[in-house]
Amino acid sequence: MSTYETMRHFADSWALLALAAIFLFVVGFVFRAGSRAQYDHAARIPLDDDKEV
């Protein structure tokens, strides 16, 4: 088996599974309980007029 075929087999099986797991982890991290206040605060940062540049 050549190196290309070995890497292709790895990409088709384990790498795809790893990327799917990473995607699910990131989605779970973003939508975790208790993070809404943090994201609301970050969304309002550009609208704060109290701070001078």
C-alpha cells in the first residue's frame, strides 16, 4: 500500500470521525448552559459609549 493510499484511508475513516467529534464539542461548548450572559456582554461591547478610545 502506498503512502497516498494509507493517508487516504486514514482521512476517510478516523480523520472524519475526529473532525465530527471536534465539531460536536465546539457546538456543545457554544450552547452550554450559563454562557448566554457572557455572549450577550461580548455582543454589546461595540455599542458601549462610556469608553473613550
